[in-house]
Amino acid sequence: MMVAKQGRRLRITWVKSAIGYSQRQKATVRALGLRRLGDSVVQDDTAVMRGMVNKVRHLVQVEEVEGE
């Protein structure tokens, strides 16, 4: 099991609409904690989060943040 590095987090921002994309991609955006276009969430930097972000990388913007 991969553990998040101390203080490493990801800020994920929903920047493109999921209309026209598969239901699975819409569900992934929702599972990331994003509710509406323009929303941002901060999540732990884990392999699971990286995988989810990778599946919808064309819909979101990601930046690494320390602490928070």
C-alpha cells in the first residue's frame, strides 16, 4: 500500500464539462469530490487519487500543494 508523502496533497479543479463523456468519467469526477464546474478540492496525494485524476485528466487541472 502506498502512503502519501508527508504533507503532499493535490488541488484538483474541474475545468471542462463532462457532457458528452462516458458515465464512468462523470462518476470519477464526482468521486473526486467535485460537484460543479469550477469547483476545487484538496485530496491526499495517493496512488488511488493519481489514478482517478489520470482517467479524467482532460477534464481537470491538478497542482501539488504542500500541507494544507
